[in-house]
Amino acid sequence: MFSGAVIGMYFQPPALQKFYALTGLQPGAGSTAPIALPPEIILPKDMAETMRASDVVGLARLMPRGDISYVAPPYGAGDARVAEVLVTEGDVVTQGTMVARLDNQAQLESAIFLAEANLAVRQATLVQIRAAVENSRNEALASLAQAQSVAAEATASLSRTNDLSAHGVATQSALDTAIAAERQAAAAVEKAKATLARYPAAEVEDQPDVIVASRNLEAAQAELARARNDLIRSAVVAPISGTVLNIHARPGQKPPTEGLMEMGDTSRMMAEAEIYQDRISLVEVGQPVELVAAALNRTLLGRVATIGLTVGRQGLLSDDTAANTDARVIRVMVELDEASSTIAARFTNLEVIARIDTDNSVPAKP
């Protein structure tokens, strides 16, 4: 491999020699203005022969609009495993569609049944307490009325006995009996009032026991709502509308750290090109771009859509250990035309070579 690289540096194909002559670039680590390509990648013959000094070249990858979305299990799924995958690679789904089911569904459904049963108990308890409180309050009212009636009669009897005793008709024993009866009746009234005081509010719903039972019912309703919400922990849904690109987990497996599957909006494909920082000044939004790769049977066309705002390390690298891994690049997003986008939809993450025609700065379509 090393000898091949050395030979390539000194005995370059005619097309590559022409490119370096036009651009003034030199291959290898000693380049003062290298292109964003690993050293061993050779430009396609057609591209190299038509290369101009103003062209900017870089490695790029094809990607869906918005990049790839990784479908992760829902928050709180814990150690749940995949029970069923409901889609296959290539399926087009809309946002929110269930794409997989986890094996914690039965457990979460049991929690719902338990919460429903608890709610039913709380509802029955509230009905029972309402009836009991209302009956008890009515009984207390009746007891007070009866005690007051008895007390009134005892008071009247005591008054008559006093009169009779004053005239010498009633004995002292009869007077003592009347006094005792009046006191006993008064005590019964106070007892009835104390019993009624347990129900200070006129409305049943305002009684303390009913209020406590109502709060318990509300707590049971909240618990049921939480249990129903927890059921979503068993459902894996699509975060976006798009195509299922790759499935990483099968039934019986735990969802991997990279997610259960990958999705992307392949209805409109893009390319992310890495352009060396010393060539980025030539790039403008709207410039036409050609994209080529051995896997493609034609050249893809597009235009520069956006230019990155930060400089970073080159991410698209070759397997050559001599490649310049410290290269500083800026990422340029390329929007493909409709025909090219249709072709690229089958090649997400395909590495391509992008050539930007910096002499043509037609504004990009809004």
C-alpha cells in the first residue's frame, strides 16, 4: 500500500497531473492548499479533465434532509426488550406512527387495570361516605329536635310543679323529680348539639369526611392518568416523517445505544461536503455542484444551500494511516435537484466527491 502511494505521488495519471497543474496544488502532507480528499483517492477521469483552477473539490456524503434521525426507546423504558418490530427497512411512515413495541406492555397494562380498580373503590367509598354523612347529620338534627322538645316539656313541667309546690299541693319529692328531669333534658340537648357540631356545613359536599373521600378519589384519578401515560413507555414511535433506513434491534433484543432504527426524510436528499478552510472563501450559496461516486451511474447535480459557520476537523477520512486527519474543514450543505435526489435516496451516507463551480454564483432558490 505504501509503495503504491509513493508511486501515485510521482507517477500520477495524466488527468490528475492536469488538475494539479491548473490548481497549483501539490499532493501529500506538504501541500499548502490541499483539496479535502484523502491522498489515495483519484478524481474520476471526466471530472479531472474538466477541472478548472477556480473549482473547489471536497469529500461529501449523501444524507436525507435534516440528516439521519435515530429512533430511541421512550424515556423510562428501563430494561425492556423489543417485543415486535412493526416496520421493515424502506417503509415510509409518518411522525408519531408506532414502529416497534416493547415487552413491558403487559406490565404497564396491569398497572392500568390496578389503577382502574382502585379508582372504582374510591368512587364507591365516596358514595358510601356521602350517604353515611347525610344520614348521620339528619339523625343528629332529629335527635336535637327531639331533645329540645323533651327539654321544653321538662321545663314546663318544672314550672307547674314549682307553682303547685308554692301552694302546698305538690310534695318536695315531686319537685325534686321535676328538677332532675329538666336538668336531664337540658343535658340531652347539649349532647345532641355536640353531635350535630360534627357536621358544621350545611352541604354534604362540604363535610370533612366527604372532602377527604373526594381528595382520595382525585388521587386515584391522577394515578390512573399516570398509568395510562406510562403505557407509552412500551411504544416506540417515529420521531419524524420519513423512510426507515436501518433497523438495529430485533424481537428479544435490548435496544442498542444507537437506537432501534434509523430514519430520514429521503424525499429530498442533501449532501454534506467538507471543504478545506483555505478554499472556503471561493464558495458562495447558489453555486452549482457536481457529485460523483463509483456506485452511481451518473453525476448528481445540486447547488450550495448553506455554508457552515465553524471550522472543524475533517470527518470523512480514508483508511490510509498517512491521511491528513488534522485537516481543518468547513461543512457545506448541497441541495440536490429533484432527479438527483430521487437517485440519491437509495444511497444514504454514500461517500462522494463534490466539485463546486465557483465561477457560477446563481442564487439558490428560496
